[in-house]
Amino acid sequence: MAARAIWKGELKLASTKIPVKLYSAVTDCSVRFHILDDKHLMRVKQHMVDPDNGEEVGNQEIQKGFEVEPGKFVILTDEDLKSLEPEPSREIEIAEFVPPEKISQQWYERPYYLGPDGDESAYFALAEALEKRGREGIAHWVMRNKPYVGALRAQDGYLVLVTLRNANEVISAKDLPKPAGREPSKKELDMAEHLVSLLEGEFNPADFKDEYRERVMEFIARKAKGRAPRLTAVKSKRKTTSLDSVLAKSIAAVRKEKRAA
């Protein structure tokens, strides 16, 4: 299936502008169900109702309110919200270039591909320059009435734009509670390091599948054919408390698998 552009704009680097198209780099494959009437198997609709008397509330009677304290709301009209929207723009402005390691993984949110939209030479020159310099650009842009911050990077000769979370959404590791237990022993550290070395390998994206979705879709396919699939419970792993025993069992299991292979 060919990728379809969802937005157009221009990359702005100082006085240079490069026309680009934005494409989604990921797709949502979640299983979605319709809500049906149990008696007639017809789709049902959700309505807003008054919790006190159960009467339906029409759209024209609904207001948006932000609770500032229990039971006290600030009402915002559509005009209020419209006036607060950022200025429309088609520019993706690059503020600066930074080393990738300066951006922690928890800041990254959703990836998009940027494709050329006319000036291909400038586009691919920028992609090559980012790869050679090993840098990511900090980008600011407005899309569909919402401001975004992102990281511009090169990948396989093309440009990728990853939206970044805002500062108030990212929790620092410094905010985590400090460990209260004992420090791991040298034996445990050596075993952990040995286990990591045994499990070294290559990243294979094909190994990552939504097993739950596959089971649900297979179950649906069998039911659609009038069959009654047998349900098997997913086994849970037994818990162990000793760290060194866990590591020892893991190392033994890995060695056994490698001998069998």
C-alpha cells in the first residue's frame, strides 16, 4: 500500500526553505469493536445525559468547563478556544542541531517521514549532511491548530521527524525513589554481565508481533465460520526471589538453547 501524504510544509533553516510532505511512519492496528444491542445486534449510539434525572442533553446545551477546584469550573466557549490557537503556518523551523545522545528516549513520541515535495537536491543534501554530522535538528511547527516540537533526523537517506513530548510530560529518573535494599554482590554482577553477553544479537523487527491481537483475530475468524474454538489460558510465570538463582537459571537456559541450535 502506497504511503499517502497527510500534510505539506517547508523545512526552514535560516534563509533556506525546502518543500516537504509529511507521512505517518506508524499505523494503529488495535482491535476495535462496535457496541451492539444485545437483543437485536444493532449498533447503539452514546448520548450525553443528566446524571440526576437521566434526560438527554443536546449538543447545543453542552459547554466545556475546566475544574479549578472541586465543584468550581471555568467555562470556555468555542470562540475562547479559537482565539488561543497558534498562528497557522506551513513552516517547520529548525532552531538548532544537537547530538542524538542529548535527547533521552523518553522524549520521543510519534515518528513521521518527511518526503521531498519538489526540490529533491536540497532535500537529499540535508539528509546526507545530518547523517555525516551525526546530528538531529530541533524543529518547531504548527499542524492542524496545534504547536509541535520535534527532532529531525536522517534515516536510510530520508528525513524523519519525531514529535517530542513537552517538558511537563517527562519524568526524570532523579524523581524515582532511591533503592532501599542491598547492592548486588560481585557474583550477581558478574552473572548478569555474562547473561547479557550470551544474549547479544541483532535487532530483528519481524520478531515483534502483537500476539494478543493475532489470537483475537484468529478467534474471530473461527467464530465467523461457525466454529467454537477451544480457549486455553495464558500461563503465568512463577516468581522467584533469589537474584543469583534467577540469573543462573537464565544462563543455563540460554546455553541449552544455543547447544540445541
